[in-house]
Amino acid sequence: MLKRLDKIRFRGPRTRDDFPDLAESPPASDNECSDDMQLKPRGTEDLLRDPAGSGSPTMAAAIQDFQRSESDRLNEVKGHLEIALLEKHFLQEELRKLREETNVDSLRQELERERSKRIDLEQKMNEVLKTREVKVWSSRLQKWLYERFGVYIEDFRFQPEESTVEAEEPLSAKRLTENMRRLKRGARPVTNFLRNLSALSNWHSVYTSAIAFIIYMNAAWHGWAIPMLLFLAILRLSLNYLIARGWRIQWSIVPEVSEPMEPPKEDLTVSEKFQLVLDVAQKAQNLFGKMADVLEKIKNLFMWVQPESTRKLYICLWVAFITSCVLPYKLMGFMIGLYAGIKFFIIDFLFKSCPKLRDKYDTPYIVWNSLPTDPQLKERTNATVSRRVQPVVSRSSLATVPCGVSREEEAGRSHSTKKGAFHEIFNLQESERPLAVCENGWRCCLINRDRKMPTDYIRNGVLYVTENYLCFESSSSRSSSSKKNKVIKLVDITDIQKYKVLSVLPGSGMGISIATPSTQKPLVFGAMIHRDEAFEAIFTQYMKIMTTTKPPASAEL
């Protein structure tokens, strides 16, 4: 105990005065001390009550010694208790300082936070592990599905559409003729099929058409029209298979006419190539024109351009709709089959054989022919506008015409070209004006073969014909000058013919040659698109002038 006390005492420079008073110590230590002190006096009382020791001096001395030793012992115990209390207070102070220095509460909070973080991390790790397991299982499932159904899945993969530009072949006469032959060979089965259908409808072969009519009507009566048509298609494919295997099977109502096949020419002349291009262009033009007419008529039928025709279609659609809602489909199929057979074999035959009957009672034919195309609508609109404007113009012209001047003179005075008044451009009388057929003139080029300079040899311009003159207006001339314009009296013309400028080109050409006494070589008006129309107008007016008057001497203005 003394050693411990020494250790406690030498831990720091504190003295006994630094510690609190013993009275402030906890009651537990006081109780412990009181217990020890209660035990000791009980032992002394027992010794004093001993009868053997009462009345002897030695015992009194012994008792006094014992009491002194007891008091010393008590003092020693008190000293130990004080030391223990001091040690307790010192340890409490040390513990308080350690708590203040180490900040146990903050450490405890940090420990709690670290513990919560560890729990969160464990949860996240568990989630990551679970998702990883799900991904592993999903990848295994995808791999299994791809191995089983990967080929079929690739077919349904969406890909951006690739725009491929086909290389266009250059224009070649050989390639053109080959494509034309291929087109004829490819269209031959379709044309033969349509020809046979037309022969059945026209009763080209009475026995064949009668048998076909009886078979079809019997099938339609029993509701076998569609199965019969499908059976005929299967039969035709079977016959085509046998023909492809080398069998010679030819069945046709109308005998096929084999067109002579011309051997392909290796080298074509320029004229033959040009003629071939013209033929193909003409066929393409006619084909595209027919297709455009069909499409325009269908468009105008649905757009109520001609209300009478569209009203009939509208009523027919309503009747068909109500019939389809009321009648059963089996009865409708029976009625449609009977009507198709009667129309194909009987009604169409009567209409084709009797055109007047068709013009009166064939409603689809009448409606289709009455439908206008866009050019026809444009012509109707222009005609309507001209009819509305013509009375107003006539009244205004009569109001402005002076006395003694005819309407023809007034019309000639008002007519003008793009560069000025017509009579001023060509230095003619005011009564001279272009004929109605060439009111806007014909675009052409004047070839004067008497001139050697290129600027005078060919001139572009417009050709007009009046009652007495043939006028050419050069496009390079000015309104104030008429040196490059050409005016020829019709009575001065000695010869007028159609002319072909380039002999290598096919056809009769696109020019008109006019001979006069003042020129050594005939004047040629070439590159004229409407050459035939212009030639007829000039020749007709020339013959009219020659029959009414005598030809005077030639003159050139």
C-alpha cells in the first residue's frame, strides 16, 4: 500500500491541498471505513470482558498496549483510507482530462458514421453482386437464344436503306434495237392471253365460246366460279411446265401470227440510227400519252370535274355498300359471278357488234369517253373565256373605229409583233396583217445561199404570211431598222417546194424553198417545226393570188 501511495504521489507535482476535502468524498468510502472501525472495537470489548484478565496490572498494561496498538492501527487505516480517497480523486481527474483530451464523443460519432458507411457499402456491394449475377444470367440467356434463334433474329434487324444509283448506259442503236426485241418477246404471252379473251368475248369460234359460256355459268350457278378460275391458272402453269420440258403444246383460239425477225445489223448508217431513235421516241410518246390520259381521266372522275359522271359513280358505290351490308356474301358472290359471265359473253358481244347500241346504253363506256383530260379542260376554259370576251371586244372596237375604215383595216392596224407594229416593221400598208393560221408566226431560219458571209447566210427569225406578202422578221434586227428583214410578194414567187436541208436525215425534211427572179438560188426557210402547216398556208394563199391576178414583175422591199 505504501508503494502504491508513493507511485501516486510522484505522478505529478500535486499536493494534498490540491485535492478536495475528505468530507466531499462519496458516501461509499465512508461506509467502508465505518465498517472497519466497527469491527475493531468489538474485538477490544470482548477482551475487556474476559474474567481471567480482570484485576491484574499486567493485563491492564497489556490492555493499554493493545489499545495503543489498536489506535495506531486505526490511524494507519485512516491514513490508508485517505490515500485511497486521494488516489480515487486523482484518477477521476486524470480520467476527466483524458476524456477532454481525446474527445471520446466525437470519436464515438465518427465510429457510428464509419459503421453506417460500412453498412451502406456492404449493401451496395450486395446490389452490385446481384446485378452482376443478373447480367451473367442474362448474357448466358442471350447467348443461348442467339445460338438457337440467331439466324431468324438477324432477318428482323432494322438497317438504314441504302440508296443505290444505277449506272445509266449510254445511248446505243444496237442496245436500243435489242431492248425493243426483248420488250416484244416479253409482252407476247400477255398479248396472246388478251387476244384469246377478246376472241372468247367476240365469239370468234362459236363452239369454243359456247362451251366456255356453259361451263362458266354452271360453275357460277353452283358457286364454283373462283375455284374454276384457280384450276384454270394451275392448268396453264402445268402446260407451261410441259412446254418448258420440250413438249409441243399449242392451244389458242386465235392462231398466232409469227412476225418475221429481221437479223440484227452490226453497223447502222446515221440515217438508220436517227430513224430508229425517232420510231422509239414516237412509240414512247404515244404510250406515255395514253397513260397520261388514263390517269388524268381517273383523277377528274374522283375530283368532281364532271359532276354528271362522278354522280353516277357515287350512286353506284352507295348501292354496292348497302347491298354488301344487307345480302349475305354467298348470294353476293353468286350474283357477281352471273353478272360477270353474262356481261363478258353476251353484253360485250352485243355492244361490240352494234356500235349504235353501245353509244346509247353502255354506261361505263359512255362515262369513260365523256371524261375530259387536262388539255381538254384547258381548251374548254379558253373557249369559254374567249366567248365571254368576244362580245365586249367587238363592241369596244366598233366604238373606236372611225368612219370609212373597215374592221379588217382596224385589226391590221392593231396587230403588232414583239418589236413594234407589223406594218411598220416590214414597211407595208396598214391593211396588211398576218393570216389567222400564222398570227404568231412560225419559228425558222432563213438560208440565203447567194450570200457568202456567215452572218448573212443564215438568219434566225419568224415567218409570216399575209394576203399579198411573205414576211420574214429577223431576230437580230431592231424595230427602227428593217435591213435584215425579208419581204417577198406572193405574185413574185416562181416556185415553192418542200425542202430537205440535210439529206442524211430521214423523212422529207423541215424546210421550204422559195424561188424568185431576184435570187440565183432559192431561199430556204429551214428548221421549221410546223413545216407542213406553213407550206399548206403559203401554197393556198399563193394559188389564190395567182388565180385572181396576173403576176407582175418581181420586187423586193
